[in-house]
Amino acid sequence: MLHTILPTQMQAAEQTAFAAGLSPLLTMETAARAAFDVLLDLLGCDCRGKNVLFLCGPGNNGGDGLVMARLLLQARGFARIILLDTPKTAEAQINLRHLQAMGADIEAVPDELLEDEYDAVVDALFGTGFTGSIAADSPAGRLLTWANTCGPMLSIDVPSGMDAATGAVEGVCARAIWTVTFHRPKPGLYLTERRDCVGEITVAPIGLPREFDPQGGLLVNEEGDLHTLLPDRPASAHKGDCGRTVIYAGSLGMAGAAMMAARAALHAGAGLTTVICPRAAMPVLQQEVPNATCLAAEDQPTPKCDALLMGCGIAENDDTYADMMRLKATDAYQVWDAGALNLLAGHPQQLGARAVITPHAGEAARLLGWEIPAVLSDKLGAAEALRAKYGCNVVLKSAVTVMLTADGQQCALNAVGSPALAKGGSGDALAGILASLLGQGLPMFDAMRAACLWLGLAGIAAGKRCGVRAALTGDVIDSLGACEG
């Protein structure tokens, strides 16, 4: 289980610890040594003869880079060190003098940046205090644009040019294949739409004592969390113990959406699954999902259920909306997806704490009356706005999904996934998994986290088995079982 920390919280924690006697110079050394271990991995565990470019800014982020350069030289590597500006902090100044005493190659930003190649590049220009943008024609912008072509890049704490709190990138940004972030990860590393700039994330210690660590922070799903979220199933379990899931979905030409949702619900463990769909779609569903019962929507059935999913592939018209209003009168958990969300946008209402909406960015924009870029640039703000407007739990889907409870007290991020999920039907599968888990009795927050994580893991497995381009949603659903334990 992983929690993020905001840059302001991290700074406050450090200052409190320093005031209590913790050495800033020692924490810089500890952090830089941890980052150097990652650099070693990047270099193949042997620094001898390796040529590394260090880009160092004037703050403590640059100081970390200076320590790493010294460690490389001591390990018989070659370091080219470019200083964006004179170090401003005492710790960075001490480490600069140490390097100068060693005869290190240290230079200002050259007027001309010639094509060059290095075994690795260390980005230590700007740390978590950075906001705004780096102009392409500024010294930092020219330096980063050039360095991005010079070799595999390791960023310290956050890629330079990225807002560590929000993930916003408004100008030039370092393109790291690996980011070493200190103490706890920063939310922007997950929230950003520029995941190509972050690469693999490693969380490294700085020696901050536990008593100075602030509580809370956004929860981030990790691959190993799934087995803790999914309860063990008793050996004596029968179908009546494992939840009744009703899925109101499908229309002529869109029966596949209902099929994917139903298959996902069953593979996620639903004991009994019933699909309510137009009569014309029933033959397809009964053939493709024989484990599910089918009822004709025209008969206006209201079957008993523990969880109700509405919206996958439905016809968005007045009759469908009337059916939804009739079905939602149940006390069951409710999952609103796809077409149900578009109808909800036209009929805004408070849904309650037993309901969860699962919009992607386009659907969220319609629900809020926002532009899509506004949703993507502030996913946390968009999730909060959805929660407030519709009075329910929110799963805001994207490459990094935001999960927020109806009371606003619990929030989590899911960045586990694969490009194999970039296909029509993935959202239907997620909705089916989520409804199934709610029907089985998982608490809402656990169900949201588990559903997003499980789908992401299944996407990874399907991508490995079938290829990220070739994998279909059915392949992802078939991979759920392999990821369960």
C-alpha cells in the first residue's frame, strides 16, 4: 500500500525534522546515494569507464545531482557536470566545493550544445518546488531539449518541467525512463498525462524519521494489493452467497457491450448474473454468455439484486431513461456507466452513497459541462466536482484512474494497466467487475480499488499473452483468473 505526499507537505516535514536536529546535509547524502543505486542499475551495475551527463540546478535537487556525480567519479566513471546556475543552498554549495576539490569537469550552460551521446543523463535541474513552465528558448529549455536526445535519462524526485503536485507540463520537460522520488511519491508522477516523461518510478529513502512523516495522502494501487482487497471465498460457498448482479445493458448493434459486462461480472465471481436487454439482443447474449440469465427489457422486469449495473451499450432515449429510474429505486448498489452517464448528464440528480459513476474524460466533461482538456489537466478537481454535483462515488477513468468516495474522505489512484486496454469494451469490463464485487459484499472503496487494479493486471497479462495491439477485451476478461491470487 503506497501513499503519495504533496510537495508542500514534504517541505514542511523536512523543515520540522531539521529544526529537531536532523542534518540536511546527511539527508541529501542519503537521498543521492539511493538515487545513485538506481543509476548503477541503469548503467548495468558497473560505473567504470561509463560517461554520464549531470544537469544540476541551483537548489537541493541540483545538490543531489552533485553528490551523485561525486559518487560516480569515486567509482571510476566519467562525469560531465553542467550547472544551470550557482548553487543557492548551503548543502549544494558544500557538495560543489567537494567536486571542485576533486578536479571534476564543471561548466555553465554552453552557448552551443553539440550533438553528443552518454551512457546516462541525470536530470537534477528542478525539484518538487517547480511550478509554471520551461520556455524552449530559455537556458533550461535549451539544455533539456538537447539532453533528451543524449542518452537514457534518470530524473531526480520529479522530471524537470513537471508540476509534482498536479503532473501539469506546460513547456519543455525532461523525458526520463526512470524517476527516483524521495521518501514518498508525489501525486503528479501518477496524475500527469505525460507518463512518457516519468518512466519507471522508484521511491527512495532520505532518512526522515517516522514521527515527522505527515499522515494521509492519496492512496496509490500497487500490483500486490489485489490479494489483500479480494476476500477469501469459503470452501462451502454456493451461488446464492456470491452476489446477485443485474445488468441493464445492450441494444441492437451494441449487444457486445452487454456481453462484455456480463462476462466480466461472472469472471469476477458473481454468483448469479442477469442481463436485462432488448428482446432482439437476447439470442446473442444467451449464446455468448450462457452462464447469465436474460430478461427482455420490454417486459419491464425488476429482479432482486445486490448490485445493479446500468448503461453499457444502451439506447439513449426516453424509454431507456424511464427503465433506469424504475430500476434505480432498488436498495442495491448501483454502477452507472456509458449511456447511463449520458442520460444522467441530461437529467442531473443526486444518486447517493450506494451509487458509483464510471466516466471517462469525455463523459466527465459532459456531466460537468467542462471541456475535455480541463478534465484531463485536473483529474482530482474533476472527480471532486462530479462527487459534489451527483452526490455519489466516482471512478474517473484514464491511464491513471481517480477513485473518490461519496463523502470525499477516501481517494485513490490506479496507474496499473497496459496499452492492451486501449480498445472498445474495456470500460464495460470494468463496470462488470465493479458491479460483481459490490454484489459480493466488498465495501465501496475496496471494490473500486480492486476493480480498477484487477482490470489493469488482466490487461498486462493479456498484453503479454496476445500482444498489446492484438489483445481484445475478451482476452483481458479471460486473464482475470490468472491475476486473482
